[in-house]
Amino acid sequence: MTNDLVEFATHSDVLVLIGTNTSECHPIIAMQMLRGIERGAKMIVIDPKKTDMAKKADIYIQTPVGYNIPFLNAMINYIIQENLYDKNFVENFSHGFEYVKEAVKEFTPKRVEDETGISQELVKQAARTYAKANAAAICYTMGMTQFIDGTSNIFSLSNLAILTGNLGKKGAGVNPLRGQNNVQGSCDMGALPNVVPNGPVTSKEVRDHIKDIWGYEISEKIGYALTVAPDKIEEEKLKLLYVFGENPVMSDPWTEHFVHAVEHLETFIVQDIFLTETAQKADVVLPAASWGEKDGTFLNTSRRVQLIRKAVDAPNNLDPDWKVVANIAKELDIKGFDYTCAEDIWNEVRKVNPKFFGGISYERIDKNDGISWPCPDLDHPGTPVLYEGNKSMLPDGKFKLVPVIYSEDKEQRVKLEQEFIEKTNMPKDYPIGSGALSEKVNELYPCLFTTGRKVYHYHTGTMTRECKPLELGSDIMGATIEVSEDIARERKLDEGCYALVENKRGKIAAKVNINRDLRHGTIFTTFHYAEADGNVLANAEEKDPLSGMNPLKMTIAKIKKISEEEFLSVRNQTDIQMHPSELYRAVRRQ
């Protein structure tokens, strides 16, 4: 996030929520937003599902699944045409205005109305409300990133913020609400295929700095993204997989493909606090300590480094996670893992990336209840708000407005990008984005299918489904398939009946919930439940060309009513696939 989440309560005049079900997925952040609304802030929600936050919004726009770039381009077009953009910010602190102006010129509010039925006046109202605010914050989650044009979606959001000068001040910014408590920290620590904690592996300066500290030369080659791992396993280019605190059997798209691929690994290791669906398929399962059983740091979504202290001892003299990894390294005769405590590791992080973490000591974290990076020295207060002084992190200090075009045919994206570059005489190395739908409904699969979370459970349910008051109390209904009213009517689905959702990748069965808050033609379910995991149907074949992300939030499917007998047959098959251990299945049924 460019800003601290508490600013939603104290400084934001307008909150734009797009592709985020904040109150169910990020209730603490939603609380800050609601405090801001009580103070007088306005809220705009853009989502295919009329979420709890949408019902509280001043403006709610129900877009079709995947219709992000045309909608955002229409907002940008209107802001430019009506001279609502911040001319001083654009002229003095950014590049690329003419490119963006050209890219959005055909995307009018009227076009949005013609293509989706969304009132053009509503589009204009949202654009005016955002552009005229003194401090407007954009917030988004995986409902924007998990598409084949996810990176370009974020280019579009950044364009909105740059055009209106909503960077470098409290209550504004572009704010990805991270899906788990240390996603930001994992990325910052180099848990990505192209970086180490101080920058990209392709940089000689970065590699030389790492060698000075670690004593090893690291490869300049970019590694494999998780989204290509199954394919690389099948190609015999990936032979060992070490999964740590992750449950990809349920969280990755096209479950059958992933499960089939891991059977070909030479060694499959899982380290977790529970015997997850993924752990049950591993060759080796290592124990892990939970957050209350270890010392260390977490980096939250606001880039704030926070200190945690062990509350209780781990059972059976279990080592903390870092020590388990260090022990493996020592067995492999890898030098440099002679740490004595978690603080030793953090102090090494400070040396590896002093510009971000040099001034963040355990003592200062404890004293200040956390510090946001960058914090280069011990006298620096930290940086809750990025880009103060209207200065970006790019070499010239200016922000780049990135043109984002749209193609009705996904196969034409590269061609259209090249044509735009030639038409505008844009430098070859200037960034450009493009959008398209990964799949379109057809006669065989006439419904849009998307996934998300609900308030009772978290992610794949590894921890929350072990909580009996949740599992057998608040969430007693368990897995359901939510359908829009038109789908229920056309396929004669009744509330509570059993249904089968199916596409070319797999099938799931559950009881039906007719949800009037879903946009027409839409099916929604979660990925909390192994017995009906929406990711079984998700698209793993296609990827965002820039990030490598799969379009987990959009696929196509068909649905039909089934009998209880058919439902139980599908559930039993799914249970055996997800939980090969009969002992485990027996325990979970109790």
C-alpha cells in the first residue's frame, strides 16, 4: 500500500473499493473505512457482487466479471474530457499523458452503458466524486489482479491516481489489501522468482551486494513462478517442491492438474501446522510453529514491520520455522545459517536492504509499535505515506502514466499494442498495458463463474475449519453455490437444492443459494472447502503476460440440478481425491 490503512478513518475524503469484498475478507480494514464514512467520507464500490460494503456505499456500480479496463478507461476519459484532472501534477510530476489520452478516447460512459447496461450517469458521478476529492484512496484485492490482464488493471488504477494527484498525501494512494498477514513481508524478503530482498536478480549491483554479505554468487536467471510449477514438473524441469505454509492443492487453479503434476516429483516436502490437503500428498511433512509459538516480525499490508513475541512454547520442543530451515541448510553443508535467534536474521535483512530496513531495529519496532519502510537509518521515522513531495521511486523521480488498450480478442493483444506504439511514436521501452477476457460464455458453458471468500472462513480453511464454533456453528451451512436470480429461474434451481457446476477442468457439487446480490449470469463460490473448492474449475492454462498470474477470478461453467444421491457420489469422489488418508477422513467427519 502507498498509504497506512488507519488513514481511511482519519484522512480519506473518498474511498474507491474495486474487486474487494472488504468487510468479509479484511474486517479490520473495513472498520477503518466505516470510521471514515462516519466522519463524512464518501464510498464508491465497483464489483459484480453487491457486497456488504456496496450496500453502505454512496455509489455502487455492478460491473460484469472481468469488465475492469473498459470501465476504468471510461472514468479516465471523462476526467480528461471534463478537465477534472490535476494539471499541475500531470505536467510537472508525470510522463505519458498524451499516450493515456489516446488510449481511452473511445471508452466513453455511453459505451459502458451500451455494453453493460450500467447508467452512463453513474459512471460520470463516480468519476466526478473521485476526481474532485482532496484525498481519494483506491483499494483493491485479487478481484483486480487475478485475471489475464490483472497487471493492466492496476496500471489503470495507477493512472487514475496520477491524473488526479492522489499520491504522496495522507488518505489517498493506490492500496492493495493483502490477502494474508505477511504477503507483503514475503515479497519484501525475496519470496518471488525474480528478486532477492534488495532488488532484482538481473541487477549486477544487487548480486554483488548479496555476495558481499552472503559470500555466495547468486544466479542472474529468473526462477519459476508458482503458476508455472505444474507444467515445469511435467516437463521434468522441476524435481523438488518445498511448500511452506501454503495449501496449493486447494488454492491453485485447476486442482486436478496440480495433483497430477506433483505425483511426478522426485521429492515433495510440506511444512505446516496442520495436515493440509497438500501435506497429505507429500513425501515428507515437517512440523511448523504457529504465530503464537515463535518470535519474529511480520510486515503488514501498510508496509509496517511489526514485532511478535512467543506467547507459549511449541509442543514437543518443536524448533521455530527459521531453525528448521537452518538445520536443513546445515545438512546440505550450506554456510551462513548459524543464527542464534530471529533477531539475528532480521539484522541481516537490514544489511541486505539498508535503504528500506536499515533503521528498523527490534528496539525501535517495539518502542514505536511498528515502523513502515523505507526507513534507511536509526534517525528516520519511517514512511507511512509513499511519494511525499510528489516524487516517485523511478530514476527521474516522475510517475509514468501507462496507456492501457483493450481487445475483444485475447489473441490480438500483442498486435494491438504494437499498432498503438507505432501510431503514437511511443518509445519502445515505454510500458503499455492491454486487456481482454480470458474466456467468453458460450452455448456449452453459458455462465460466468467466479470465486471469493466469506466472513466465516479464511482462505483454504486450514486454520478456521479447525475451529468448531465456526465450522459447526456460524458456518453450519458449509459450502454453497451462489447463483444469480436469472440462472436459478432458467435452470429451475430452488433455494437449498443440490446442483453440479462443471466445466472442462472439473466439477463441484453443493447446495444452492439464490443470491439477489449477484450480477445476472453469474455463479459464485468460495475456495474454503475441500469438498466443493471453486478452484477446481479455475483456469490454469492462461496467464497475465507480465505477472504470470492465472485468471482465478474468471472462468465459464454450466450448472444443473442434481439429486441427493448424485450429490453424495460427487462428494465422495472429491473427498477421496482431496484426502487420500482414510484415517484423516474419519477424523474430519467427527
